Amino acid sequence: QVQLVESGGGLVQPGGSLRLSCAASGSIFRINDMAWYRQVPGKQRELVAAVSKPGNTNYADSVKGRFTISRDNAKNTVYLQMDSLKPEDTAVYYCNVDAPPPLYSHRNYWGQGTQVTVSS
């Protein structure tokens, strides 16, 4: 019903910046929370940042002060601005969107994932 397309990943040096984008399309009735997760091999997927429709945000302690999540409701898009990147930020980043159809409270969709590599 809803498709999420991610972009913006790539290779960056420590201390550099990168901006990820995730655009939702398809049968969209409404979108509640939007979020970014990341995962490395052998570890669980972890929440990086989330933003509600009114604009409230929360961040993992490891990225607080360095990453900024934002959204453009008119474009059904969520962004993750990543500054002061560290090697430990290297992971596959996935966006997640809560986009329930009528009469449903929640329904989550995942992006395809985009690789972020922080290395010299």
C-alpha cells in the first residue's frame, strides 16, 4: 500500500556530514510518527531518531547533538541530517513510517535501507 524510498547514503570521512531522505508514496491516508533506525551485522536494529506529526523529536543518546530529524508533511518525506559523523555510525539505515489506513491506529512500513560508511 505504502512504499518508502530512501536516498542519501554513501561514504564519508569522520567528522563529515550526510543527509538521508525517505519519501513515502502510494495509498496514504495519514502519517503519524516517522523514524530512522540503523543496523550492523550481528546486532539488533536500533532506533536512531523519531519525529511525530506535530514535530516532537527524540534521539538515541549516541547521536544526540549530532543528528537532526525533520519532516516535510506536504512531501510525505522524512530526513536525517547527520553531522560530526563517527566510524561507529557506520550501518545500514532504515526509515520507518507509521501510515495507518482508515479505521486503523497504526501500520508501519520500512524503507529498503541505505548504507552509511564513515571511514578514512
